[in-house]
Amino acid sequence: MKRSTSIIAVLFSLCALTAEGADLSISNNAIICFFGDSWNTDPDASSTNIAGFRMEAYVHSYLALNYPQYSLFFYNWSRSGGTMDDMLTNRLQRLGLPVWGYQSNNFQHLGIACMTDNGGLDSNGMYLALSNVFQAPRIMSDGGTALNSQSGWAATANVQWIGLGEPPLEGPGPDTAQRDRNDATTNAGPRLGLRGVDIWNPLSQSWTNDYIANGGTNIQWFGAPKGGHFASGGALSWALAILKSITTDTNISTCIADWAGSVVATNHCVLSGVSKSGNTLTFSRLDDRLPMAWDVPDGTITNNATPAFNLTPGDANYFQFTLQITNLPAGNYTVKIDGATVAVLPQAVLAGGWNMFTNYTGPYWAQRKEVLGLIRDLEYVNRVTLIPGSAGDQLGLVTLGSNLDTQWGLGKRGDDLIAAGNAKVAQVNTNSAFSFAAIRAAAQPTNHTFTITLAAPIFAPFHK
């Protein structure tokens, strides 16, 4: 049974977050290291119930699609069963340090640490564990429990840390121990001049109600042998709780055109070639950025994250990716994008602004879904089953992590470990597939042709 509160160490290069809760700000070459446990990864290739490879992938998709102009590097260094001690004595320095310090760069870095202890720590113990983690990389373990001052790149590197809480545990609640560890995480950030992200409190009511009402169907709790773990519904709910905490920039892209054939307003997009012929309005739209992605069944994909919106219905409209047409005659409208019908909408919806954030049809969703698929490729897990591949295949983060473990076992530390990892890090940065470069290329916005046709006019009643 899972009993842990995660403090994920996500490292953003050139990324600014403050203890006061300012919005996330990312710049080019951001480096992100994500440290969680079995809620974020799963090595069990024999199981049909794979836990992990969900929440952190959804957050990664947000970053990739929201910042397509930047090269971003998001490393999931979660480990099944990984405790705070494991994070401190193993993963920070043997996995985090080589990618943070890749080519001894001078980028700004951010760490998000997920409190992970299988319930072994009380709130005071969690606070202390976090305060130790937050000293990396200048002060880190060399593999034992003692913390040591580092030399070389790590001695002067600046890492900004975020303490990230975890969701409620399975059951009718209240799981007060999980709440207290979460609160220790939330409080550790400001008290240490960092950022703490509350997860348990925003999700507690909806998750508890879902368990009481229907056994947690929308969270998708697994049974044995993965009891206490959940699938895509809970993972997306968790991901959205994180994003709602770190950004109020909810307007992904919006446009307003007039039915007469003119542009009224745009935000984060450009409309061109606006024209009206008969009952059809046509224009091209180029967005600056696109919304995040999550798992939706499509005949191939079987994982389903959409029940997250049953848990918190307002999440379906937290981010705005809208199409609005003013001065529409009454009736129903067929909306096509690049020739594919994506919706048939009544006048009231289109005139009020149709949010495409949860639309799963057409070229926008196909692009978003492909970015998520490439993120799974990078992690080297199957896009459908989420079963991880073998490190021996020499692909993706599975192999990079194995290679760095080998270098650590050979006694490489500090700058020597960074130098030894440079070649493998470069491979996942630039390889034509299974790479960050592939994700960035797929996230680039492109022009789309919108065709909006009055399909069924509604006429006023005839009176003599």
C-alpha cells in the first residue's frame, strides 16, 4: 500500500519561482529533474497495471507545448520504492547532478522534490528531510548518509527547489498523517526561502468523496498487487493541481472573429485570410502555443485520464484555448479544422467562446497527443501499456539512468561524473528519436485553416 508524500525535485534551468507564489517563469534551456517514487515510475514489465509514467508526463507536456520556443529538458528520475534517504544518497548526485551540470553549464536550475517515504516520516521528519535535500547540489551525499560540501561545478551551481506535496491516500479519510507530511512540504518552502506546493488540501474533498461514492472509480485506484496506486484519472487530477498552484497564466490562446469576416481580437495567436462566403466563414489561425495533453482512449490508447474532470469539473475550463465568433445568426455551426469536422456547435456556445481544451478531435489534439507519445518514447515506455523497455536497447532515459549508475559504480563523482555523462546526455538531447529535440519539433505550432459553416439556420416563427 502506498504511504508516501512526494517531494519532487524538478529542476528548471532559467526558471523562476518564489516562495510567495509568483507564476512559473521559464526561459530557454530549462533543465528539469523530477524525483518521485512509484506513483511516477514503475519497473514492473510483467504487470498489466503499470503505475507511474502519467502525472510527470502530463506536466512535461504542459511545459513542452506551452513553451515551444524553448529547448526544455525534463528528466524523470523517480524510482519505485525510492524514499527520502534514497533521493539524498542515490538519485540527487548520481542522476540529477550529471544532467544539471551537463557540459558544466551556467543555466539556472530548479529542483522539485516529491516527499516520498512510504509513511515512514512524521511531519517534523519530512521537514528535516526536505531541508537536507534542498541543500543540493552544493552540499550532497557521496553515497552515504553524511552530507558533504561539493567541489567543482556543484560548489557554485544555483538550484531553486520546490517542495511538492502528494494527493490523499486511498480510503474514506481523513488520512491525517499524509496531510501533515504534505503540510510540512508546503511550509518547508517559504521557511527555507523556497516554494512549497500544496496538493493534499486542494484534492482531499473531491478524492475522498469519490472513494465514498463509488470506490474511487474516477481516481482509478489499482487493486492488488498495486494497491494504493492509481492510474490516469488520479494522475491528471494531481498534475492539474500542480499547474494551478504554479501558474495563473490560464489563457493558452484565444481568438475572436466576426461573422461578417473580420478579426475582432486575438491573444497568443494570429488570424489571417479572414473571409465570408455565403454561410461559411474561413480563416487561418497560427497559435503561439498549445495546451497540455493527457491520455484519452482512441482505439489504440487504452489509458483514460478524462475522469479527472469528474473529480473537479472546473479543471476542464481552467486553461482557455478558445474560438469565438460574434454576430452569429441563430442556428448550429459545423467547425472544421484543416478539412476535418471537430464539432457541431449551437450559436450560443460559439458566440460565447468555445473552449477547445478538452476537444479530442482533429489536428490540434493529434499534435498534442503526439507530443505526449514522444515524451513516453523519451522515457522509453510503451505508449499504450506504459511498460518500460530495456536499458540494453540503448534508448531514452532508461538507458541514460543505467549508464549514470554504471559511472557512479566506477567511482566517478562530481565533475568527473558530469564529464562521464556528457555523451549519453547529449544523445537524449539531440537524437532524432527518443529525445528532447524530437519533442520540441513536434510541439511547434503550425497554421490551421478553420471553416465555420451555418449548418442549420433557425428562423423566427412566421406570423400573419
